[in-house]
Amino acid sequence: MKKVSDLFVPITATLRDVLMRSEKTRRGIVLVVDDRERLLGVVTDGDIRRAFLSGTDQTLPVRTMLEVKVSGSQPITAPADSSHGQLVALLRETGVSHVPLVDGERKVVGLVCLDDLLEEDETTLQAVVMAGGRGTRLHPLTEDMPKPMLPVGDRPLMERIIRQLSETGIRQVSVTTHFRAEKISEYFGDGQGFGVNMNYIAEDRQLGTAGGLALMAEPESTLLVVNGDILTEMDFRVMQAFHREHRAALTIAVRQYEVQVPYGVVESEGVHVSGLVEKPVHKFFVNAGIYLLEPEVHRLIPKGIHFDMTDLIREAMKQGMKVVSFPIWEYWRDIGQHQDYVQAQADVKNGTLSR
């Protein structure tokens, strides 16, 4: 994004328009302005994703979202001539991540971002790629090859994940391995050729989707965990900002999944028919295989036993820790079955998956 005007939407825009603008600019904020480019309100990426989670109709005007915010509140802004120190202080005091810069008539002339001002070192976010599974549902492709090393387009699936982590600014990447681990370590080495520093955590037996994390040293800060069979265009920095905004101990990326009943559903109260719905579609949010967790959550993982991520989520909730969901609307595909793998190849070929 080169101009702040790229972030502008009119008050007549729909939530769908705002979503599309947010996806295009990837700045984490959209600015609602009048015909003179005066600021009327702001919509953050978090606002949009919370609306998505609640099932808000995307054809509603953006005015609806602004009205949901505290009545009478004005978006936090700063004068266009504010100094660097004043902007840093304002962002720290208010806890927001972005502040529009306005002139005396509240016309937007710029935007400042906390990360840009503080030049935050994003390498403090460590990542783990879970690559120890057998991939039995993809046999015979995985008889002698770890699933994350299957080619998608011109490179292994896992290379796409590693390069995406590098683009995010992550430098420390651990990989849990089990089946044919040497295929992974020989290809990536120390990771320097892929823009990261890689180390390997070998599971002598399969420990589940979370158990391998207990073999690594306790992280000092937030840990990003990514399943090794995931393809996504999601920006991990956006998920991290959402995690911080909600002060979560554990954040789970989720994806909307639809199931259509192929029959007319009869609704009854006892023997009396109360309604009939023809081939209804039910929508659910499913686990997308991407997580952010704090050190206190990592401590809940027992050592040396089979332990799945679902076990960890339940235990964190049992302990009263804050667990939140982060909806993905960007490209996402779990390469779990043959049809998924075939579709991923097609997505690369037709440009749907750009990385």
C-alpha cells in the first residue's frame, strides 16, 4: 500500500466491501471517510473477524459496525504534525495498533502503525511446524515420504510454510519429526537457505498433535504452532495482533465449514410437524491447525505421552485460561486426503494460491 487513501471506504460501503479492502491492503485497518476524506470511523481487522464469527450479514452497511462500537465514541487520531515521541506515547497509552493522522478539518492525511514506530523485532515470535505424522490417508504417496514433503507445484508443501514464516519475520523455527525424518532434515538443513534458523525435534514415537511440543525448551514468549500439512495465504502477523488484542493465553485459527443436508428436514414437536426445511445448510467453525500459545499453556503439555492439541485446548479451558478463536477467510486448505492434494495442485496452477 503506497497511499493512505487506499484504506478509505465510504459510509455507504457494505461489510463485504470493507472485508475486500482489508484483504487487499493488509494493513489491519480500514478508514471510513466522507466525500471530503474526513474521518468518520475506523474498522480494524479484529472488528471484521469478530463480525465474521458472530455471523453478521456481510451485505449490511459499514455504519452498522460503527454503531456497535461505544455510542458517542470517536476514533483515536493524532494531529498530522505530531512528533515521533508523541505518537509512540499515544499508541502505548491507548493500546491501539494504528492511529490515523488528521489535519484541522479531520481530513485524513496519513496513518501510523505501532510496529513501524517501534521497529518491533518480530523474531521474538518463535514457530513450530508439526511434521511427525504418517499421512496414512494419502497412501501410496506417503509410503516412503513424509506428508509435508509432498510436492505442491514446484516445491514441497513444507517449503511453502517455511518461506511464509520467513516472510512474516520469524527466524527461529523448530520442526517436530518422526516418520522418515531424514527426508526433512536433509532438504532444509539448518534453514539458512530458506531465511530461517531451523532445529529438529525428533519423536521416537508418535506423541500426538501437541505431545511433541513437550520435547522442546519452554518458550520465553508467544509460540506459533502450524500443522505441517496446511496451505494458507493468511498473514501470521494479523493473527498475532488479534491474539494480543484479546490478551489470550491460547488462540485457535478456525475456518468456516458448511454441511448441506441432502434431504428436506422435518421439524416436529412430538408427533406434530412444526416446520419443513428443504436441504438446509449448517455452518460450523472448524479447527484450522494453526495456534498461538503463551508459555503458561506450553507448561500444560505432559512429557512422554500421547497428547493432542484438542487435549491441550480442553486443559487450558479447564484451568480458566483465556482461549479465543481467530477466523480465517483467506485461502486455506488442509492436505489431508487425496482430493485435497489434487485441489492444492490445481490452486497453484491457476494462481489461486500465490505463494
